[in-house]
Amino acid sequence: MAEIFQSLSKVHFEGAESKNPLAFKYYNPDRVILGKKMSEHLPFAMAWWHNLCATGTDMFGPGTADKSFGAEPGTMAHARAKVDAGFEFMQKLGVRYFCFHDVDLVPEAATIDQTNARLDEITDYILEKMKGTDIRCLWGTANMFSNPRFMNGAGSSNSVDVFCHAAAQIKKALECTVKLGGRGYVFWGGREGYETLMNTDMKFEQENIAALMRMAVEYGRSIGFTGDFYIEPKPKEPMKHQYDFDAATAIGFLRYYGLDKDFKMNIEANHATLAGHTFQHDLRVSAVNGMLGSVDANTGDLLLGWDTDEFPYNVYDTTLCMYEVLKAGGLTGGFNFDAKTRRSSYTFEDMFQAFVLGMDTFALGLIKAAAIIEDGRVDEFVNNRYASYRDTEIGRKIRAGQASLSECAAVASQNGAPALPGSGRQEYLESVMNQILFGQA
């Protein structure tokens, strides 16, 4: 079989001094950080939809990139060509995982049964390609937002026929995920929401979304899926109001409907910022609730109000991300580059350089996050900031859940007006961060 990326060879680690645009400067898979290889800390994944399908089309114009890979788009020959391209791409970059939607893999047919037959064919082909490699599926999902039938969502749709079609897609996508050894299954409810409450029964829709997720869990477990189900929060776009606004909202939803034992969060950086949070915030919220599962590794343009899905380049963001991941003990999932090259970056070389950028940025974030932890000043400050709860009897009783309101009021009366709390020293901590990030290596 002829190489698709013939002019592009395998990407290697060359170190921080290298000026080779197709070499890793920081991602050294065998480097040990805090007792684990970098490749174990950073299980990177390729997003099938962006890397193999997206051509740069936007609302203002057609695509600029050729992703035909020598076959006619919209055919099963093209579906197989994308598999060939994807595996060559992953092997040349050392990416060990991929993520997919059902209709990324194959063109949707006129009926669900015909589409399912196509999925059977292409997943058989993917299994053949996986043999002799260490490439595996990170997670799968069903596209329940692109087809016009999902204009009002899938679980949140007012049409029972649409709901059942969504269930059929989820059933098959779960089967494909299990077949390919996927570690997780994701729900991204891009259209699970509403435009106006004037035509919406919110409680009805939320109950239906929960019912659909419960059906998915029951079926997934019945066919041997042992991984985590994930919700990927997003606040808006395409719908104005989405039921999975942010990590806290999604976690509250899961707990209310009794789904929290099977679900974790798949946090996307760009979605967190669209919700008015930092990436670190939604990671921390997920972690403290024991529900940090996987990460969609990208970034957004803060000057634009939509999901731009850019490759991560901001080392501050990735350092703070990896700090949260390391403190949480790692991920059950991985780091999926749900990112696309810019419309003006349309060549195969741009695709490779984008992954080099993203992988290096997260590798540098890992190195620096480990340095923050090993340095100890940040953790020591945070630990000492709450010392009064350890050093006083009433503080210890509050933490143990043994204090009453009256006891606390008695302490207040005895002590008089409290002094100001200790300084938060934000500026000092930011200077520590700068020193570790940009000081002498």
C-alpha cells in the first residue's frame, strides 16, 4: 500500500534546542516524570473527525484542505482511505489512541440498518489495521447533532421517533467501541438544549436525556463494556442553552438521576472558557468530585465567541491542566486532540506540525507541573492557609462534622471580632509560577 504522507517521515524527539519543525522538542515518551514514563502520563489521541474529515469549511466559505486521501468522498472507498491515512499518521507521530463518532467512520446511509452494515465493514478493517501496532481506541460516540433530524436534540427531542433513532445510533456506537477495545464512551449534547423556554418542558427533556443515558449504561454493561461513560460539558453553540453547561452542572445532573456511578467528565478546554471558567476550574471541579475522566485537548480564541478548537499552545494552561491531573492521580481516559488546523493551514505538513505543537505543549506542561509539585511552595502555602482548622479545637470539630451552630457562635462571642484572614498572596504564587516556567532550566 502506497504511503499517503510520502514526504513526511516519522517524528522523533530531538530536544529543546532543535529547530526542526517536524521534531519533538519536549515530548520524549520514555522520559520518566514522577515515577512514570511521559507516554503513560500523556495517552494522546487523534480525533477522527477533525484530523481526517475536517476540510476547513466554515459558515463563510467552503473547505481549503483536501482530505480525500485519493478516494471519492462519501464512499466506502473513502472511509477505508481515511483508515489508512489515520493509521499512517498515528504511527509516524507515535500517537497511540483515536476517538470517533459513528458518521466520521462511514458516510451515513438512507437507513440505520445500512449505516450499521457500513460500520461493521469499516470496524473490521480498523481491527485489521490495529494488528501489529499498539494503537487502540480511546473512546467512541454517536453524532447526534449534524443530521437535521437532531435540530431539537436527541434525548431532548420532542419527537419519540428521533429519540429512538438516537438510541439506535448509541447502541451501534457502543458495539463499535467495545469491538475496538475503547476505554470510554462519550455523550456530547451539542443540541441537547433549547432556544426558548416558551416552547420547552425542561423537566420532561432532562428526564428523557437521563433515560437515554441509563439505557446506554444498561446496554453497554450487557455487552461487556467495562470503561467509563463520559459527559463532555459545553455551555452554548450550537444551542443557546445546553443542559450540560459546565462540569458542576453536569455532575449535579448525573447525581440527581443516579448516573454518577457510571459517568465521569470529559473536559474540553475550549468548552470551559465558553462557560466563563478557566480550563483548570472545570478540571478541579471534576477532580474534587471524583469524576475527572478524560480531556479534550484544545484551546479557544478568547476574542471569538464560539468553539474554535485550536491546537493547544499556551504552556500556562497546559501546566495548570497537568497540575490538576497529577494531583488527581491521572486520568481513566486520555488527551484527545479535539483540535483542527486553521483554515489557512491546509497542507498535510500543517497537520503534522499541529500535533507536534500540541504534544510538545502538553509535554512541557507536564514537566512544569511536576516541577511545581516537587518545588512544594504552592502546596505548602495552600496547606498552611487553612491551618486554623487544624490548630484549634473548634476547627477540628467543624472539619469532623461534630460542631453545632451554637458552639461556633459561642467561640465568636468569646474571641471577639476576628482579625483579617491571612493574605492570599496571589501575586507571590504567580511569581513562583513564572519562576518555575521561565527560570533557568
